[in-house]
Amino acid sequence: MHTLVTSLRRLVSLSLFALPLLAHAGLPASSNVPGGVMVLPLGSTSAIADKPQAWFQDLPVLVTADEGQWVAVVGLPLDSIPVMHELKVQLGHETVMLPFDIRPKAYPEQYVTLKDTSKIELSPADLARAEREIAAITTLKQHWRDAPDTDLDLIQPAKGDLGGRFGARRFFNGQMRKPHSGLDVRAGSGKPVVASAAGVVLAVDDYFFNGKTVFVDHGNGLITLYCHLKRMDVKAGQTVRKGQRIGLVGQTGRASGPHLHWSVVLNGAMVDPELFLAAERRQ
């Protein structure tokens, strides 16, 4: 086991400072920036029979096999400080801390004009509601369900051009708000929205900011959100197939027009959904 741990440290060191990071089919594109996804090699599946376990910031991390290698697929929160961080990895009875670098990224600005100013200047009642919902959503984002495997090759959940990008620093009617935590798909009201991968519906609800929203749990810490829906066609606990309709595009919640806001959560962190789309479909 000592030899395996030594090899693991050497492999991570090479991947960080000399070799390109993994970007195989089925894995998200690796991007070690706030809001990105870090794909870290953990060693050969032939040398390490049992799947390693990993944690980042005390939350479990998705580990999968790819082309004969164990890899950790780590979601990096948007508020991550661009310094060296550590991934905790357990190999059998051995535990090792693997260092990796998060680099800075300057996200663009996005300016949104809303006629309904009540979604910007909140009343005391709306503020209390929003705070309760944010706390509930935070709990949902940290949900973990063990699964034999997780499909990481996501499909775009609605047909249409990509609009507001992930991470944009947003200004509503000139007032700065939190960065954009998803990817907007321009689609007309009533157009179908499908599940990006197979999973179990974790929750459905109508939120102050997100509007009618469906959460789909894909297992091992990967969760997708579909927001501002006109209609939700699934219920909590329901199993859905990849590509199955789960709702219709709408304009509920804080939205300037009909569109789909699509978010991807990985080990509790909101990350860039475009990293999960196949290279030929990224724009």
C-alpha cells in the first residue's frame, strides 16, 4: 500500500505540473478554476482493486473508473480562493492528502433589466421566504446517494442557443447580485425540458428566485437543476431516464423572459454546466 500511495502522489504531481489533465469521453472537461471541475487521477484500477474514497472540504467526492484509471471528479465552488487546496483520499486503510491548485478566473459581467422590481427590492415577507428557500436549497445541494455508476456525459436539457453563461457577475437594474450559478438556454415558453442524465427526482418546488424548479439526483453527488419552468411534469422520488421530459420552459421566479436556467451541482458546489457537454456541443 505504501508503494501505491507513493505512486499516487507522483501521478498527481505530474498531472498538475507537466501533463494535460484528463478530458476523456464521458468525463467533464477539467478546469481548475472557481466554479470549475478538477479531474484528478488516483491510480490504476488493476493496481487498486477497491474504489478509492475522496473528500473535498469535508464533503464526499465522486470517484469513477475511466480507461483503466480511478479518477476523482471534484466540483470547485465559485467562491474558492485561488490557492493550493487538498483532496483527502482513502486507499484501503491508508489516507493521503493530495494537493492541487485552483487558479483565478475573471468571469464576465451580465446586466439584466427587470420590470418587476419586487424581485430586486424584497419586502420583509419575501426576504424571509427567500432566506428559508436558500437554506433548503443548500441542504438539497449537499445530498449524497451512493450509486454503482454516474453518467457524466450530460445532454443539453432544452433545444436553443446558449445565453447567460455560468459565473457571470450579474447586475439587476444596475444593482450587483450573486454570480450566475447556471447556464441559460434560450427557448420559447412551453418548449420541452428533458433530464440531462438518468436519475431520481430529488425535489420539485416553486421558489421565489428560481421559480418552478426540478432537482434530479444522478447519484454520487451529481445533481442537476432546471429552473423558471412553466410546468413541472415529475414528482419527488420518481425515476427518470436520460432525455425524458420533466417540464416545460417558462418564466417563473426572477426571470426577464422565457428561458431555461440549468445548473449542475457536484459535491455541493455549483459548477459550469458547459464542462459536462461533449466537446462538439460546447460553444
